[in-house]
Amino acid sequence: MTTGVALPPTSTAPTIRQVWTRTRGIALAMVLLLAGAVAIAVVRSDSRHGDLDPRSADPYGSRAVAELLADRGVSTRVVTTLAEARAATGRDTTLLVAVPDLLTPRQQVQLRASTTGSGGRTILVAAGSSSVERLAPGVTADPATSLKSTLDPHCSLAEARRAGSADTGGIRYTTTHLDADSCYPSQRLATLIRVPAASGGGDTVVLGAPDILLNDRLDEQGNASLALQLLGSRHHLVWYLPSLSDSSATGTGDQKSLFDLLPSGWLWGTLQLFVAAALAAFWRARRLGPLVPEKLPVAIRASETVEGRARLYRKANARDRAAAALRSTARTRLAPLVGVPVSQAHAPEALLPALSAHLHGDGQALHSLLFGPPPGDDAALIALTDQLDALEREVRRP
């Protein structure tokens, strides 16, 4: 008689140290990604704050040119709505549109209607293909931008000839207006075009890049001279900074989706995060093939493997899986003994008639034994095991 010693239950849940060991790589990667995103946001917010804003003294602001214009008697007023920009147009006013591409098609048409025939000057800074065609009909933006930043005028426009070389390289334009001035060409396409108005004495200037207006570029080349001449031709300068809060941008037919309102940098950042997450998942995913490619140093007996699996089944109360494994193995061994192919061993219509003919027994009892429901308790599972053993011995009996 043997006496069993009860062993304390062993927890299979991972410990805190094991969880940290498994996830520290992903955690470190996420921390590095967040730190990089914060650093990029801080750097960009510091260096790109107040872009083309005549009130900003940052490198990408335009306060310097506004101060120089004030010394020459030109007043500068900043507006952020389309209604203010339209109301400010006039013969003695220069209207500068800082970012024309932010305007909706409806706003662009309305602004063009206000500037046409006003007698003033309209300056479009880095207008893209969609906005320039509405704000300056007859001017088309080329898809390829200029490779060089500093260009020579090569035109008869007085302002350009006096300024000389300037940093106008950016978007390149073509025009169908025969009386237009096409200056600062890059590969035969102009980066500055002046189109005289048909009536009223005004004109429209399309500038391919904002560099000549920026604080940190104003003292280079002929940038200051060109900027002061273009912006100071009238006594009043209205600096239009389009804003998303402008109520005119929400008119019917011009509503934008959430993705249209998000800056492009956020979309690219989100895409990079998805790529990083996919790479991290691929890195931490289960590898194909055996976990240990070399042979084990010891041989494990089959009985120990069976006993270990049985203990796992018992701990999980997986009597259904244990019974299914026992019945499947029994059917696989019985089928060749009664002349049934192994491929049909798990088909009741093939195995049960052959067994009944061999044993001259009840087919219903055989069906319940080999294909019946899982046992309800451990005693029923042990009884099922004994019955399967007895059935196999009887079939093997000569």
C-alpha cells in the first residue's frame, strides 16, 4: 500500500518579473517613439511658430519686412477672415494672401471677385495649382518645383531688375497672358509672375516661395529689396492669414472632413507609428520552427509525457478533450484490425458496421462508446478508458 503525498498547487501565471522581461523591449520602443515625437513637436513648434506672420520675430515670421515698410510710410494690417480681406481691397492697398491653399474653392472665387477691378495689388505667396487657377486665372502651377533657391530675374520688371538675385525658387508657373512679366526662371519656368489687370490699373503677383519675406532670409541676396518693392507699392498693406476659424470656410459644398483639417505632419506621424507597431509585433511574434533547434540532451520516456499531459487535463478539468483523445486513438488502432482504412477510422458509417460484424455485438453500444458525449466526471472518464481497453482486447482476440 502506497501513501500519496499532497503537493501544494503550482501557479502557472507569469510573475511580474517574467511580464517585465517579455514586455520591456516593446515598452522601451514605445518610450523612444514617444520621446522622439515630443522632441520633433517641440523643435517644430519652436522653429515654425508664426509662419509668415508680420507680428512674429521668429525665424519664419515676417516682422522684419513689416518694420522696414513702416519706416517707409507703409502701414501693415493683419486680417484672418475673408470678409476683412474683401473689405480691405482698394486702389491704395496691397493685399498679400499668405497661404492661398488654405482657402476653400468658394472662398477663392469670392476673393477673386473682390480683387478684380479694385485697382490694388494682390500678392499670392506659394499658391498651388488649385488655388492659383482661381485667384489668378491664366496662371498654372507646374508640378515640379525649382531645384535652386537663389535665381536671377531675367525679365524686364523694374522691381526685379533693381533687386537682382533673390530667393524665389519654389513653385514654378506658366501663364497665357501675353502682357505678363515672367521673372526668376528655373528651367524656363518662372517663379515670379506679375499679371496686369485688364482694367483699373491693378495687378496680381504670384510668388513661388515665401523666402524673401522671412526674417532669417531677408538680409540675403536681393530679398529685402524685392520684398519692399512688391509690398510697398501702395500706402496700405493688408496681410491676410487664412484661418480655419473663419466662418466663411463652412459654407455649403466646402465642408472639410476631419482628415482635411489635420496637418499633413500628423498623418505621416500616425503612419510611422503604425509601421513601428507592425515591426514591434513582428519582432515579438512567435518564431516559425522549433524553439530549441538542437536535440535535447536527455530522452523523455513516453509514460512521463502521458502522465504530464494527463495532469494538465486534470488541472484544467478538460475531461472532454481527454475523452476525445482516448476515443480518437482507440478508433485509429481498431480500424486496421477490422479492415477499415485509417483515413475512415473516424467515420461512424464506415467503422461501426465493420466492428459489429467482427464482434457480433450491438452497434448502438459501440456508437456510444466510440462516438458518444464526453463523460460527466472523473469516474466516468476512468470507466470509458477501461471499456476502450476491453474493446480493443476483444477485437485483437483470435
